[in-house]
Amino acid sequence: MTVILDRPYSFVPPHRGNLWPTAIQKLRLIDRHLRKREAVIDYELRHADRFAESLAAGHGILLAPNHCRYADPIVLGWLSREVGTHLFAMASWHLFNTNSFEAFALRRMGAFSVNREGNDRQAIETAIDTLVSAERPLVLFPEGTTNRTNDLLKPLLEGVSFIARTAAKKRAKANGGKVVMHPVGLKYLCIGDAWEWADEKLRELELALSWQPRQTGTDPQSILKRLFRVSEGYLALKEIEHVGQASSGDLRPRRDALIQFLLARSEGRYGLASPRDACVRERVRKVRTAVAAAYFAPDPETGKPVTRDPAKYLDDSSAVDLAQFLLSFPDKYLTPGEITDTRIVETIQRIQEAIYGEAKETMPMSVVIEVDHAIEVPTERGPRGEPDPLLCHLDARLRTMIDALSKEARDFERRDPAVPSR
């Protein structure tokens, strides 16, 4: 995700009609899009009846899924179709700036924008009003961003519990109704042969790095060695690009050092502090906010808009995007004994995004969509100075589901040629 400098942020409200989303569901356009663009060709719904019960009760409903792939908002269309409803969803502003068709489709499917680099009161009020009116269920991804680590949950954003609790208070005062939150676990599973896929895609990456491809076939240990080698090659290239030379040693400290360098350099340009122990995502957000504010700032004397060269601002935005991207390679995601076929696919696709600009969505996947029991949202917050109990409850529920779902993937290190593809 990058800062949009083509135009200042302008809130995009949701389309409230039912004609378009009904047509999309009846024509199975979701199925076609997911198959063609995301290679998600099948799905399994679990406990959709829990969601249906909350709908029947007339509650304001917040769906809170984990967020691991760009397909996540769209696969929830299968869930909404099953229970006979449409959804509203909060989506990042940059998604409405890719192309006119996608912006049109997003709105017609119920999405509305949020400016993640600022305090977007219109987006927050729209989300709250949606829950108070119970016009449609609302989808909020509590992790905020996606990074292709389906088996891990990133820290949850406090804004989700603020929106839910504020809506619960307003709804209770207006009509005595309730707001409930359903944690939703999303788990993608490989249908095809991940070993052959990994061998082919690593060969392509090796060629992109001007290396002679390794002819190791589908041996799991050989694939892992090649994957780590390609990862190190990419990191070295980024070190040379930004620092001037590649360093040596283990990947983790090198990665962390490059993240710190990128953030500190951009923070220095905008007069921001560079606290090493602060959350990387929060530091990235502050730089992005400063970039947009500086670029769109009016002339201090006349108050009129100023035409600026976007190159420097885009460079700073891209640098912190890279810092957040590097953080998305977890330290222990490929720990021996815990490596699954889906983790290999996710890691390779992450490197593809780094080198090609987008992932090669060519591994056929199915997705499990599991709905947890409803959490009734309280109207009052917990004691001051203590972790938000609602957010902690949601975090625990999501982690439990994700941990259980992660075990449904295949063990990558113990390939059995006799086992058929899913």
C-alpha cells in the first residue's frame, strides 16, 4: 500500500442499493473473479448458522476476519450468499485508486473508504451508523493490512473495538438492541502439487535474479535451501539499493537493520522521532501521514495549493512501504518441523510481489470460512490503563481458530508422492 498523491483524500461512501450486489451474487461473478484472478477455486463454510442466527435476531453485526490474502474480502461473498444477505466493508483508500472499474465494483459490493494515514471521522461514523441501524452486517479486518502469513495473527487495531463499543452504546440507547461481533477464521489450502509449483516458481525467481536455476526437482530440503537463497539475494539487492552495500550474517538482523535505516531516514526528513523500540507499523503510518500532509500542504503565505514534484515524496512512501514489507517475513514461519505447503506458497508469493510487483496467483487454492460464536459487544470499556478486554477476547478467539485451521495444511517436509492432490 502506498500513499496516493494523485489527489487529496476524499471519502468514498458505500453504495446502498441492493440491485448490484444481488446481480453479482446471482450471476456468480464472485466465483469467476476468484477463480481467474486469485486462483481460489473452492470453499467450505463452517458454522454459517451462527451468523444466520444473529441476522435473524436483528442484531447489529460486525464480522471480524483474519486478513492474509487480497482475496479475503471477496471470499466473504460466499458467506453472505449462504445466509442471504449483503455486506458493507471498510476498505483502504488506495484500493479505490487502482482503476475506475475496480473502484466502481468495490462500491457496488458495499465497500467504503478509510484513510489509514489520518483520522477519518467519516469512515468511522459510517461504520458506527451501519452497526447501529443494522442495515447490513459490517466487515472490519482487525489486523488492518494483509501480509500472506495465514497461520499468524498480527496485532489487532484498537479502532475495531472503539467502533463496535460506540455502536453498541448508541444502539442500546436508541432501541435497546445489541451489537455482536463474529470472529471469522479464513484458511487457504493448496489443492495442487505445492512441491512442483515451488520448484517451477523458484526457477523463475532464480532467472529473474540472473542466476543459473538449480536443477533439484521437488525434493523438499532442496526447495527450502533455494527459497532461503533467493530470500537472501533479494535482501542483498535492497541493501545495495538503499545503504550502498550488502552486509553479511544471518537474515533476521540484516533485515531489522535495513528496516531501521529506511524508517530513520524518512523520519528525519519530516522531523519525526526515530524510536527503535516503537511499533514498526505505527512508525510507517506516521511517515505516510507526514508525506501526504507535506505534499498537499498549501502555500503558507497565500493558502493556495502548491504544485510539487512528487518524486521525493513517492520515494519516502516507497521506502517505508518496503520497511513494512520486510517485516512481513516472520522469523519462525519456516521453522523445521512446522513447515506446511501453504507456508511455502505464501513465502514464494511474497518474494514474487517484491520482485515482480505482484504475486503469481497460479497455485489452485480452496478456502475454509469458519464463523465463531457471537461476542456480545459491551457498552462500556474496561478499566483504564489495562488492555481492552473486547480486543483481547477477539484476539484469543481468532488465534484459537487460526491455530486449529493451520493444522489442516500438508506437511511440506514429508512429501508422499502416493498422496493425491486435494
